[in-house]
Amino acid sequence: MIRETDIEIIVNRKSDIEVIKKVIISNNIQSPVFIIEYESYYSIQISSDYEEWELDSAIRKEFPEYELTENPDKGRKEIRLQISRIQSPFATDNWGRPIEDPTNKTQYLIKKSATKAESFVPEVKVLFENKELSYFVNIIDGINKSTDEKGFLLGKEFKTKYTGGEVDFLKSRLYKSREDAFYAGNNILKDQANIDFKKYIENKKKEIRDQQRLPRKIIRDFIKSCNALDIKGISKNLSDNIIFEKSINWQGKIVFEGIDALKEYINLSDQELFLKDLSIKSNWIFHLPEVTVWVYKNVTSTKNTSPGKHEKWNFILDGNQITRITKMV
């Protein structure tokens, strides 16, 4: 005996209510039965010390062309009636012991399906981000030579479509139906796709590292040359039309434009590029051809005791040349 199971029967066809009442009465339920009428359905509610599973069998007898299922065919069929049973997670048995697995179950009365095998397409589309790949569940006829039992086998290859001829197959099992083989093959296919996806992500990360390697080197070399006031090193990867811009509150002001202007800028007392003990922090932001970095600038001043400050620098590259540098303040 189980304590307090809440049972609700939703009768979606109001014309069925008399049939369901007859079923309930014949099952001699030893607790009040509440019948609540709504505009389009009835709700029958019972709180019982017993789960009243006999109701299910009695309802099926009244509707021989219907079946009770926990999966109502993805909504493609009319749900004529549904039965829900819920027990409190604190429910106990007659000896006061907690129930290990309290009931929480809903079943739906739907028309029985015709015994027709569901057809399927062997090709399974799989998305790796925005890249669409095709996998295949290849099923071939097979036979157990020791028993002459006929059935179906799964091909070993899931990335190409079987078109006939010799094929390697998985020898672990002979399936009784094509459907059984398909469902099993689909599970294996998913495992294979998960392995492939990990490799895809690893390759993508490698490609990104390869794409970022040259811009990182160019910018690091530029900063290193700035610190050393190495004019040749500074100019090595700069475009002849290089632009240096200072942006304050998103308002840009061009400081100099062109290599010749750069050489003049180097000699100015208030220049902001060279001999500043610059170092790049680890948080690089890539939106190629743009690269944004945080640059740490050591501040040497008797009035300023702070160790330094961080600045946001944006570089625009064209191949192996820097075409624009924007210092954001």
C-alpha cells in the first residue's frame, strides 16, 4: 500500500465522461472522486492510498482501438484521454519507510498505430558550427551462417554512402529488422561525429593560431624596436603610408601620417611611441585585419609613484605590414 497518490484523468472528449465514470465506479475506489467540468474537457481528480493501476486496464477495455502510451506520437494524434499519477517525494509505505522512487507518470490514450515500419533516410546531416557534413547509416542484408538466421548488418563506414558491392561491416551483431539496425547505427554514428567534432575544434584552434602567429610577431617586433629606438626595426613592418592616431573618448586625431612623418615624430620631446618601456599584456583581441592589445607603459616620474599604466592599442595590418596604429586613451 502506498500513501497519497494524486491521480488526475483528463477526458478530452466530453462525450466519454459517462464511460469513464462507469469504469471508476466498477473499480470501487475507496476515496472521493472529484469531477470538474471545463469548457472543453473534464478533470477527474482522486487522492488515494493506492495507485489504482487497474483503472488503466479497464479504460483500455472500453477503447479497444486505442492504447495508453507515455509518448503521444509527437502530437500527431489526438489525445483522447490522459492519466497522471504523482506521489510526494516525501511519500512513505505502510511501515513509514520513504519510497525510493515516487511515481510521477503520465500516460496518453491515443489510437493504435498500424504495424507499419517507419521509413528512414540513411543520410544524417550534422552541423559543425556553420559547416554541414553528411554521415550515413549503411545497412546491408546479412545471415548468421551457423544458424541460417537472416537479418541486417551495419557497414563500418559512416562517412560515405553504400552503393553496392563489397563492404566491410560490423560483426558484433545481426539485427532482426532494418529499424533496429538503423537505431543502433545512429548511436554509433553520433559517437563518430562527436570524435570528429573534437578533431574539428582542435584543427580550428590550430588554424587560428597559425593565422595569428605572423600578426603577433609583427606587433611584438614593433614594440621591441620602439623600446630600443631601433629605426630600422620600427620601419621594417610599417607601410609607407603608416598612420598613427590618438583616440580620446572615441574622437580620433591623426598624430602623423607616412614614414617620413614618423621619422620627424621620433625627434619630438612629447612623442608617445619610443623609449617608453612598453610591454604587451596577454589579452590580445583578433578581428583580422585588426588586432587590439593592452600595452603596459612604465611611468617614470618623481610625482607619480604608480608603477605604470595600461593603454589600449589597435593595429590594422595588410599582409605583413602595419598600416594604422590607434592609441586609445
